[in-house]
Amino acid sequence: MIADEPKIKVALLQNRQEARINLNGEFIFSACGMISGKFIAHCSAGYVYLNNASGTQIEKQKEIFLFAQEGATFTVPDIKIGIDFHWQQNQEQTFRGDIAFLACRNNSFNLINIISLEDYLASVISSEMSAEAPLEFLKAQAVVARSWLVAMLEKKKSSSVLTEKKTVRENEFITWQDVNDHQFFDVCADDHCQRYQGITRILSANVAAAIEDTRGLFLVSDQEICDARYYKCCGGQTDIFSTAWEDVFVEYLCSITDDAETKPPILTEKDADAWLRSKPPAYCNTSDKKILQRILPSFDRETLDFYRWQVIYKRRDLEEIIRKKSGIDVGRLENLVVVARGPSGRIYKLRIEGSKKTVIVGKELEIRRWLSPSHLLSSAFVVSTEREANGTISRFILDGGGWGHGIGLCQIGAAVMATKGFKAKDILAHYFTGAQIKKLY
């Protein structure tokens, strides 16, 4: 386990050929001392070129570093967030910390922000959820995000295979990604790792208090930092690690009911049908606009049907989505059959039956990707169909619940718990069975 606060390398832009950046304050620059103002970076023949606003080249290197002086920030006018998800958009964002332009293949570069872990977390917890969320929730989120990041980086050092892709047998596609596959930086700035949207989202004293009050605190189990996971909404029951990642049991990531009253896990298709076609009480089962406005970032407030949702596809449309997302032409889609579910109702193996081909897809994220132009909110759903007079399926109806993989901290549930008076330690104990909180620096 670590004993000192690390620096984190965060990719704000990846594989870009050109980018604009505004230096708000002074940055040390090796070639000409201090610089500030507007600049354009572009890549050619394996080198990054940095030009000032008038177009004059001030540097050409494979790696260019700019070191922020006291009070300096920088602004990137065009950062894409929510990549490939339904909330994808471009934003202007401002950051603290140092800057690196690193040339990579195909005449492109990565724009990296190098920043201390605690300063990084201040942005993460107010990017993942609203900075106006209750203090006890923000404290819980800070501990979880800190733990996940350090555990992931430690795991990454010892992992020879970062992305697991398994074909168990012909026509079975089981895919997941656990440790991220970023080779020249620690994390990206989007949902693929953790949302990191700069200081523009740090709007409340609660954020500073949450970081200060939890500085150096981690979730720990068996003398190791917990691989603490989180997502938006469990849908009433959390899931277990193996539905999304490796087939291993992680004790502190058990399935729990997101309520004071424990409910049985989903064991059968009958259970799943009853569960997902009802709205049982849970901390994350809220439609209170005042609460949601307080806890969710603005772009997440557009998704109001996160606890229970429905998606309807014309058969031909779903056939085309599957073909585009998987690269497989199954022909006329004849059925979607659940092969395996986790205790939250999330499917981690789904059989897609077509007139030309039948395939099995997993795990949960790959199922969400194959069955949507972006991603389904979750893989917890039951399937029903409507048919033509001749018996041919005309529409597929997916009735589902939850938002995200469902393992670990349910952000909406945790935020609602905080509004009900629960402390951060109680929230963490609720979602991470048996884990302890320990100060490491």
C-alpha cells in the first residue's frame, strides 16, 4: 500500500492532430522561460509542434512539458465527454496542474494533465456527481474514487494482459476490460475511467471539505486497497464482480439490497420478470426533482428513467444495430435468450438467435453495447416481443432497471442516503461489505 500522495497523469485529449490551449497565468517552458496566453499544438512526422497565437513556432519535440506556476490554470476549449454514451457532448474545461504534449503514432499526440491525486479527486467527485451534493455523499465518493484509482494503478503494474477477450467456443464472445489499457498515462478523463472535468465543476465549499476531511483515506480489505467500483444506479440490488469482470469472488463487492430491508437476490427468470416490472422501494428509487437536481450533474438530469426504463426496437432496426456494433450478421432476429444473470438481474451472458447465425455475447458492458446505438443503461432487463399475423417478430421490448454495471457504490442511492442523514462511513459500510477505512498518508 502507498504511504505518500502520488501524482496522476490524466489524458484530456487522445490521438489528436491539433488542439488549442489557453494558458491562464505563467507556465515554465524549457525553451524560452515563462509563457502564457493562447497556443496551438499539432503533430507531424512524430513531433509535436507548439505555436503561439500569431502562428510562430516556439517548440518542436516528441514530448513538450509546461510547468504551472502558482495560481496558473489552463483551458482546453473543445473536450468531448460521455464518449459513445447517450450524453456525449463537447465542453470547454479549465484545469490546474502541469501539462504534457506526448507524440504518439499516426501523427497524433495526447494532451496530458499531471496533477496531485487530491487535486485530481476534487474534480472527479464534482464531475461524477454535482458539487452541490450532500457533504457525506461527497466524502464517500472521494474515498471510493481514491481507492479505485490507486488499486487500479497497482494492479496495472502487475497485469500482463490489460484487456481480456475470451472466445470460450465458436460463436461465443465474452469480453471485458478490467485494468485500463492506457500505456502512456494513468487514466483518461471520461467515463471509461473516471469523469474528470476540471475546476469548472468545483463550485461548492462541500467539495473542498470532502477532500480535506478524507485526505489519504482508503477502503482496505485484507491489507490491500479495495478495488472499489461505482456507477449511477443499481436498480434496487447491487451485483457481484464476476458479472462484469474476471470470474473471481471479491468479498467486499457482494450483492446487497439498496434499502434498509434486505430482499432476496434474483435467481430465476421469474424473479427477474417480477423485479424489473415493479418498482420496489430503494434508496436509488427516487424521482424527487429537488433531490436529483442537487445530486446529479446537469447532463445526467436528462436521464430520469434510470431506476426502471423501457427500450422498444423494431426488429429490423435491432438487427442493424447488432450488425453494426458486433460486426456479425445474424440474419432475421428470432430471439434474445438469457443464458446467465447476476443477483441484481443484470445479464452477463445473452444468446442472440438469428436465421443465419446464433451467438452468445457477454459480459454486461458488451451486451449493453451490442443492443444499443450508444449503450443500454444497464444489462438488467427482460425481453418481450410483438409479432405479425404470420408469427414473425415485429418488435422487441426491453424492460430494464438501473444505470451502470451495478457493482459497488450506487451513486444515486448513496446520495439519497446522505440526504436522509447517513454518514459517509455508514454509506461505505452499506455498499462495501466488511471493508475498513484506513488513512495511508
